Amino acid sequence: MKDRRDFEKKDNELLDFARSYLSESFPNPERQGCPPDGALRSLAFDPRKTQPSLTEHLAGCSPCFARYSELLTQFKSQTESEHKWSWKRLSAWPKAHPLLAGTIVTCAVVIAIVAGILLNRLRQPNSPPVQVRKAPSHVSPPQQVAAYSPFSIDLSKISPVRGSQEPPSTSRRIRVPSSPLHLTLILPLGSEEQSYRVTLQAGTKQIWSKSMPAHLTNGQVLIRFDEDLSNLESGRYDLEVASPTGIRLVQPVSIESVSRRETGPSK
């Protein structure tokens, strides 16, 4: 008999500790991710109809666990008031109300499981209480997306060169803004729809080189692609378009900051 009382005492101490720990160790003042009160009431009065995720939430949210404990107390008080429990009637109550008895047992099992999980966490060395849901300290501002402006470069009148032949020096240098651009390169009439090697060079230094397809659009063969030139230094460059057969179109360009560039359409 004494062993039984000692066991019941330790069991009550364990449950009291679990209730105290769950009610204080996981503050959630902004109630991040908290379920509605009706869901907590359903867990207290009929836990069989409740999703398991709700029980997991109680293990990491002290406000919800405190509210759940209040609802359990209300449920017990209402039951005691309606049935006027006594020790004799309590012994016969499970037979008269098997469905409700199963609900109470389920609630007790849920509390015991949660208490066991928390005790296992406490037994881990140097393991502080883990706050499952923590309100963000600040909200990061949305990242700005670069706006690409349309810009066309007409290569249709450039004299093509072959291989390593030097391009004619008569080509007029065009000004290009140092900003994100949606580039359109207009190839000479009769150019094939195929992939071309597009290269940007500063003297003998290659800045970038990429293979881009050309398509016939409204009677013109066009190469279209996006390129961010905002990181390039202002200065003189050469834009080169080379076909797989080695024929090259070289257009001198002058990349300038937007503030310095005169407004107007490209030529």
C-alpha cells in the first residue's frame, strides 16, 4: 500500500513538473502558428477527433498549453457537477460511460507522452530548452529585382570579316548604357537561323563570351538576350558576333554610365 502511494506521489510530481515546464518554458507572445480556441476545446473534450500536429504544437507553445489545461479543468468540473462523483460511483462510471472514459484516458496519455518527451530533452547534457516557434526579430525587406531596358544594336550594315582578319576601322562606335539591358542584335539580311558566338572584349581582354541562337522575326534575323552591364567600367569595348563558319561582325561600342549617356534611340 505504501509503495502504491509512493508511486502515485511520484507520478503526480512528474505531471506537475511537466505542466509547469510546458506552461512557462515556451513563450509565444505573438501567438505564431497557434490554432483557434475551438481546436484546443476539441482536444480537451474529444481528443480522438484531433490531428496529431495539434499535440505537437502544445509541446512548444506555453500559451496554448495553458489554455488547454484550463479547458481540461473546465471539462473535469462540468463532469463532476453533472454526475456528482463519489468513489463508489467512480468505480462504476467507466462501465456506464465507456466512450467518455476513453476520452479522459486519452487526455491523460497525451500529457504523459508530452512529459516523457520533455524529460528526455532535460536528460541530454548541456541541452537548453528549445523554443520550437520563435517570432522573427525583424522582417527583411524584399529584394529589388533589376529592371532590364530594351536596347537594339544594328549589325546589318557592318562589313563581315573572316577568321583573324582585322575589322575595318570605319565602323562608327555606338554608345551603350551601363545598366541591365534586354539586348537585340540585328544581323545582316540573309543570315542563317543558327547559334552564334557573341563576345564582348576590351582590347585583347575578353569580358564575356556566350553562344546565342538567332531567329527570323518580321523579316529580320535577331539575337535576343539579357545582359547586366552595370558592373562594367565605362570605356571602349568591341562587341563581336561570330558564325560557326568563322565569319565575324565586329561593332565598336562605348559603355557609359546612365547619368552620362544622352537619351535617344540606339542606331
